[in-house]
Amino acid sequence: MTDDVNAHTRQKAPEPNPALKGLDVLVGEWDVEMSFPADPLSTARGHATFEWLAEGAYLNMRMGDRAGTSPWSLSIIGRDDASETYTMLYFDWRGVSRIYQMRLEGREWKQWRDAPGFSQRFAGTLSEDGNTITARWEKSFDGTTWEHDFDLTYTRAK
């Protein structure tokens, strides 16, 4: 019987994780513009790519520039079958490594991290046509008082 099970497993193609199906709206390439309230004249531009990993088991988000020469970040997004909340493992060029919780419901995209000394939250809204995301990051050093950190606009490139 073990040989039959192994033969069947080898022949069956892996299926995407159905718990991640709702993230399809993010898949693709996006141009990103960031503005900072502390320096209203400063705007940063970059690029984000969302793509499936391991036949749809996870979603990969990479940010930087198209050439891969500017600062970058990498996030791997997955979800426990029994949870409605995604987990996002984040790492960037500075050596920062964080774990965020994430939800994407309808057109509302949320990310958050509650950690002693530095909590963060992200709120984004997808446009009706799914080609623009307007978002904002906030930070808190005490978990109670929140400050506006920066704004982002994602525009679908492909």
C-alpha cells in the first residue's frame, strides 16, 4: 500500500493553498511611491513584485527598484488553515527581521505588529478596479500613542 500512496503522490501536481486565494488581487508588479510627513518635499519611488512561491503555498512580496540595486525588502506571506489572519515574515537590507499579522478583506488591506518598544500598523485600500492601493504606515513606541510614519501609493505596472 505504501508504494501505491507514493506513486499517487508523485503523479499529482501540487495545488495552490486555498487559504491564500484572496491574495490573488496583489499578484503582479506595482510601482510604489512613498511620501514622508516629516519631510513633505521628499518622495521615494520604488517597485514591488508579488508572486506565488512553491506552487501557490506562499506569496512572496519583494520591494526595491526594478534593477534590484536600491534598498529592498522581502516578505513571505502564508496562513494557517484554521486562521483568518495571514502571517507575514519580513526582512530588509538593514538586517531588520519582523513578523506581522495581515488581513485582506474586500478592498481593505491591514498589517500590524505589536512588539514592546516598537509597534506598527498599516492600512491600505484597493481601488475599485484593483489597480491602485493607497496606504499609510503608523508607528508607536508605547503601544498606545500612534504617529503617522509614511504614506504609500501602489500603482499596478503589470
